[in-house]
Amino acid sequence: MTVLIVGGSGFLGTELVRQARAAGHETVATYATKPGSASPAAWRHLDLRDAGNLDAVMSEVRPHLLINASSGSAHWPTTAEGPIRLAMTAAKYGTRIVHVSSDAIFSGSDVHYDESSLPDPITPYGAAKAAAETGVLAVHPKAAVARTSLILGHGRSVHEKVVHDLAASLREGVLFTDDVRCPVHVTDLAAALLELAAANATGIHHLAGPDAVSRHELGILIAERDGLDPSQLPTGLRAESTLPGALDVRLDSRATQRGLHTTLRGARQFLRPGSAL
């Protein structure tokens, strides 16, 4: 099977390439700026804003499966419109698609969110991600949308690097005690995405860990695993900051987890001292 990983140069994309190749799939990855550290069979430049570029890549690769792991930003043409354009092209070529979305589509007013929860974003990024997943399902009814949360693992995630920098006083900032999410390990997430794809899953799925932790508790877990001094991690309240966004968003992944062989571990498990990165 030929697999196309869109966003293959990113943190999640790199792990998807590794696992897809390990499973014996012919794997091609795309990048927006430059190729990453992954080693697919081939790299292809892809601009999600360019319909002609999309069609050319799909025509050349002819993938059986496409996983959109591009992260994007609040830039509407890339993050909202790009995935819809990608799904339209995938539908044209009869390609299965799994689109990775985010818990940023929720406001936090309900705290707990399962697959039936409707998006109510309160940031431009959340609005773009919500529009993307709605559009993807509209233009490609057999698509799967996988919402996830903070992605960690291998010591290479943004969150792990921030903790190391704060502990070493290499950057300013605080870890909020009132900003709660359900982190997931990148290895588990990539395996679950490939499993959903293999099962021809459709519709909305949640892929987050079962442990709800604050940014500060997450920092402490990372510090203790990596032998850092947790007391060096400064704390604060997001509610008292000027940063926009939800406070407490907990993705309920139990319905999706019941159909998976892959176990989505919680942060308190995969960040235990002595556990593998």
C-alpha cells in the first residue's frame, strides 16, 4: 500500500513515516518549507493553498491512503481551506484520508468533550481547525477526522523542550496551573492513526490520553522523568494572562479507544521516571 503523509517533516509526521515504513508500506512524505529528518521513499513539496500542486502530487504518487498531519497556524488559507482542498483532491483520486484535528476547536465551557461534541472555538486557530474538519467531512464523506491534544515523546516535542529551557533559565515564561489538557504520546498517536486508516474508519474520532493534567503538572512529570529540578519551573494562571484560548479541555477518547488495539497511554504513565522517552 502506498501511503502519503502530508506534513511529514513535522513531529507527528516524522513518527508516522517511521511506523508506516516499518509496516512495509511504500511511504511518501510532503513538506512545506524543507524536508525533515524522516526517511520516506520520497519527499514532495506541497503547498496546501495550491490546487495545481495538490493535484500534481496526487497524480504522481497515487496513494491508497493519505494522512494529513500538517499542523498549520491561524492562517486561514492554509489551516482551514488547505485541508478541504486536500480532501477534495483525495476524493477525486479515490484515496482514503485521515485528517488530524485538534482540541483547539473547543472553548472549554463544557470541559469534557466526546466525539459527538460540536465545535465552539474561541481562537482564530481553533476556528480554522474547526472549519477544516467540517469541510473535510463534507467533501469526502468517507474521511476520518482524528482530534488530538498535546503531543509528546522522545524528548523532541515542543512541550518537553520548553520545560528543559525553563528549568535551565534559558527562556522566560510560566507553566499554567489552570490550563488543562489530555496529552498523548506521539508513538501511540501515530499507531492509532494508522490503525484507524487500516480499518477504513470514517467520521470523528478522539485520540488523546486518559490523564487530564495542567501545563504545570505536565512540566513536573517531564522534569522528574528527565532528572530536572521541578522547583525551577515557574507557575502562573492563564486566566490572569492576556493569552487567548480555552482553559480546561478534556477530550474523552473512550469510544474510539474501545475499537483500537493501540493503547493511548496517559501522561502519568508514559512520563514515569525510568520510562522510555
